[in-house]
Amino acid sequence: MAIKMNNYGDIIEMDIWSSFGCFTKPFSNAGGLLSYLIPPKTSIIGMVAAILGYEFDDYVELDDGSRKYKIEELYDIKISTQALFDLRVKRVTFNSHYGNEPHLMNIHQDVLIEPYYKIYLSFPNNLKSEKKELLEKLKVNETVYNLYMGRNEFFMNYELINHFNNPETKILTQENDNNFFKSSDEQKIYGTIDKRIIENATLSEITEGVIFGRIDNSLKKLRSFYEYVIRDYPVERHNFTDFKYAPVSFYSMNKNDDCFFSNLNLNDNKELKLHKIGENKWVSLI
């Protein structure tokens, strides 16, 4: 049986932001809908599909009765995410329908305050035309469908920041990672990292100065410059309700500061592919 191989080249860097946002965790309920602190890969793929104009209900029926949605052809896109805001969450109440409830009910939900993210995208070669179309639309800030930060009420702004054409790549293994990180110049790794690959990581930060202000008591503020782990990060969604998950590490930083993984220890028999996005700057893609 032939093994499917996809080659990757360019990396698209874009920023997305909104006044509010939420990415509901599927296992939470109306008593308290929890939000992922970073957009799931499934949400980012949905954003790409909205820009390209994929129909929400464009699917074909398979012989086993399941559905294959057109958006699934985008699942080979690789992504990475940086949170560029001081993580803040507020519990709010919406009067809305939930699930199969026929009547309006109070929904308690965690909402992100002023979320701002840097997103890296890499298209496989079999999606060259989709990559070209996305770039063309990003350059003129055009989208077929409106973009939202998790809910229709939270309109999303977006901007193309950079386009790296065939950046240098490097494969880290247990045999060469020490040489990579102990070079004379500090190597910086940005974005989310697949936790199945790394045993542990060292996070470093460079701050120009931090000013702490008063925060409303109803807000929960999480600390920047700390490594966070999501054990159930959604990376694919099939037949609309069947999710595939992966554990990931990520961190948050303010837009004017710098935060990065400065060292990684890989698990046995694992390797990590890095893509160069600047002098001694690399990004890992999922």
C-alpha cells in the first residue's frame, strides 16, 4: 500500500484579534462552558475555509453512512499559534439555546478578554492553489465569509504579517539537540509544540518592562511567560462530531515582549522539525 507523503514549503504568518473570544471545550456543559486559551487547530482550519469560501454543509455521503466534509481536505495544513496577550478570562451569562433545549436558557461561559494571536500556516504541495488564493485574499483583507473569534458575536480582525518562501528547515533528534541549543547564538523556538514529541522544555522571556494595573475582580488573569499544556487540543474533526486530539505545549506573552522555548528535550525515538523564520528564530508546526 502506498504511503501518503506531503511536502511542505512556504510559511504564512498572520495575526488575528478581537475584543472577546471563546473556543468552547466539547466536554463542558451549560453550567459552565470552558474555553481553550488558544484557538484549536480545527478552528484555525475553519478560519482558512471561511476565507476561501468553503460551504459549511458541503459534504458527500459515504457508504458507511458517515459524511466527508470538503473542509477535511484542509486538515493536512500545519499550524502553530502564539498568544500575544496577557491571558484573561471572564465568566459571562448568555441567554440562548443550548444543545437540544427547545427554550432559551442561561448559558454560563468563560470568555477571553482582548484575545490576540499570531498564527503560522504551512500548506502541503497538493494544496498549492488554495495557498495562493489565501495569500491573495489576505493581502487585500478579503474573505468570503465573516470571521469570528469562536462566537458570532465576536468579530475577528486579521492581518497578513509575513510570507516565508521555502524557509530553512532543521530536524531535531536526541542526538543533535544539545549541539543545536548550545551553539554560540541562542536559538529561539516559537509557537505550539506537540507534547508527544518533547519530554520537557525551557521557556525564556525578554521583557522591556511590565506595568501592572488594576484588574476587575470578576476577571481571572493567568500569568504570561509560563508554559501551559492542553492535553486534549482538537486537531481534526470528522463527520462533524468526531474529534481527534493531541497534547500541546504553548505560552503567552505581551506583544511588545519576547518569549520562546530556548531548550527542548525530546522523547525517545522522536524528532522535531523546525522552520526558520528569522535569525536564530524557528517555529514548530502541528
